[in-house]
Amino acid sequence: MAREDKTRAVDRAYAETRLSAARAFLQQADNSLQLVDGSLRNATVVSSAVLAGIAASDAACALTLGMVSAGAHDQAVMLLARVSGSKRAVGDLSKLLALKTAAQYTGKSMADRQAVDAITRAQRLIAFADSQRRR
């Protein structure tokens, strides 16, 4: 049985709220990178960056398509792919989502490079969402 893509209609106010959330999660990722000590520091960085990326993707979709995914994360990636000029953003979201389980549920430590890369990808997704506001 094929899985149905679930979406829900949203407005510009929702998009702005999700973009604000993306920035807050990114700030939390930066704070964790600078202030958290111990073996789980990078997992907290990546986790916050993943949430920033998801929120930014929601904002971009809301601004351009008037809808967001209400299903699995792979559906959110497919919806983002419908936004014009989103090729890099789709890659960034896919990479962040690939780290989500390891960062949030396994309790394993993550490398410094993964933490920095996750922040960079979240920053690019936020910039992409911002660019959709000006269209």
C-alpha cells in the first residue's frame, strides 16, 4: 500500500513563526557548541541544528507553497523539492535528517566536524527560507 503524502495548509504568519523558531534553534546550537562540555556536546549541537533545519524548511514551504508536510520527514524533503531553486536546500535537509536519530536518540558521541557541518547546513536552510520571503 502506497503511503499518502500528508500536508496541511498554512499562512504567512505560520511561516514567520517557523522561521523565528529556526533562528532560535540555530542560536541554541551555537550556544551548545560554545558552552556545553562533555561527550554529548556535539549531539546537542546537531540536535538543535536539525530542528533549525526542519523549521527553516517548513518556513520555505509555507512561504512558497502555502503548505507544510504533516507526515514523515522524507515527505518534508519531497515537499521542499517542489520549491523553485531548492536543490541545495533539499540536500542540506536530507543530510541533517540523516543525523537526527544518532543525535537525539542513541546517546552516542558525535564528531566536531558533524556539529560544525550541521550548523552550516541549518544556516543555509535559514538563508534559503529568508530568500523565499523576498519572492
